[in-house]
Amino acid sequence: MDTLATIWDAFIHVVDPWRFMSISFRHIPATIRGLIHEKDYGALLSFARFEEALFGTFWATIGPNVKLNAEQRVIPLLEGRIKDGVVHDEVVSTPVYGTVLEVGAGSGMYADVFARFREGADSAHDNESLRHRKTTGGHITKMYGVEPNPISAKALGQRVKDLGMDDIYHVVPVGIESVDDPSAWNGKIEPGSVDCIVSILCLCSIPEPEKNIKLLYNLLKPGGRWYAYEHVKALSTSSGHTF
Ligand SMILES: C[S@@+](CC[C@H](N)C(=O)[O-])C[C@H]1O[C@@H](n2cnc3c(N)ncnc32)[C@H](O)[C@@H]1O
């Protein structure tokens, strides 16, 4: 990278967090209005709960713009059209299948893509982007959307319903660290029970990533797959990778 590009890269990395914070601050009034409308006055008095509500409101407007850029790689990734970081027109890898867990599912930005993979999905979708899917992978039979933010989880539930996926899609309204704890939510995800994990721009939000990535990994069946589109950096260390 030449010097100018390095300076530009450093500039963007310094400016971007401030730009995002200023956009976030501008969502404060809408967050307060939303909480008053929901009569959730407790969240107005708790910093942690207000912060959570602010993020939910912020992502509802910012998420679709982020998706515009991300989907160019996320959709091919889920469709099995990415290999070694390169997007192909044809299926070159295994598309998502079986029991799928999306961690940090947000408001279900990609639920429409998952809906195309369920058994009996409208075959009209197979023509273009899902070419040859039937020869390479199965269908999604069950989904878990793990999303602890109550505003996003509510939107996720509605989106899944609108897509007619609520028979196979379970919204798990807790953090990934509690998915195997029946006292935290109305269910339990057993270790070794998941075929595919999907993580899209969420590891930056998840606490204790090293511990929770291990926990997620343990949910996979042997030979299971993890579809990751992330923007945290993996650094090589003498003992392996740290995120
Ligand atoms: C940047 S958003 C991305 C949302 C979604 N993947 C998308 O692309 O639209 C990160 C998400 O991770 C969720 N999150 C935060 N802590 C989490 C945790 N402990 N376990 C699972 N998800 C978490 C947030 O609530 C948020 O919805």
C-alpha cells in the first residue's frame, strides 16, 4: 500500500467511529419517543437498557444501508457461491441447510434469503441466484435467530411471520451465552445439534468473543459449517488467531 493510501486508510479509521457515533446520537429523540410509546419507562432510567434500545432504533434505519453493501457478498455466501473469498455465478460450495442458527440476527435483514431455502419454497426463486442448489445441498428445516435486543427481536418475529416462516423459525431472545440455559428463555439449544451457523456483522457486538465463539462452535454437529461475514480483524499470534 503506498503512503497516500495508508494515510487515507488511517483517516477513515479515525473518522468513521465519530461519524457512526454522531448518527447514533441523532437517534436519541426517536428512541425516547419509542420507549414512551411502548410505556417502557424503566428503559429511560437504566443506562444499559437505554443503550440497547438506542442500538435497536439506530440499526433499524442504518441496517438497510449497511445491507446494500454487505448483501453483495452475504447472499452468495449463503447460496454457496463463494469459494476462497471469490464470488462465483454457480454454486461452488455448500449452501446453508438443515438446522441453521443465525447469531445476532438483528431485525431479520436476511430472513428473505433463508426463506428461499426452506423445503417447498417457491421454485421461481431457483431460476437465477440458486442455480444448481438441488444438486449441492439440502433445505433449511429449522432456524434459530439469536437476538438479545428486545426491539430487534420483536422486529425479527414480525419479519419471520410476514415471510410465512414462523413454523420453522424460532426467535431466541437472549444473548448467545444463554442459548443452552432454559432458565434464560423458553427453550434450549443442545450442543452438537446445529448444521450451520451464520454470523453477519455481529462479532463486534458480542461480549467475550473468544469464549462465545467456542460456545457457538460447540453447538455445531461434527462436519457442520459456519458462514461468517464479519468486520472484526483476525490477528495471527504464535498460539493461533485472536479476533
Ligand atoms: C451490527 S448488528 C448486526 C445485525 C444483523 N446481523 C444484520 O446484519 O443486520 C449486531 C447484532 O448482534 C446482536 N448482539 C449483541 N450482543 C449479542 C449476544 N451476546 N449474542 C447474540 N447477539 C448479540 C445485537 O443485538 C445486534 O442485533
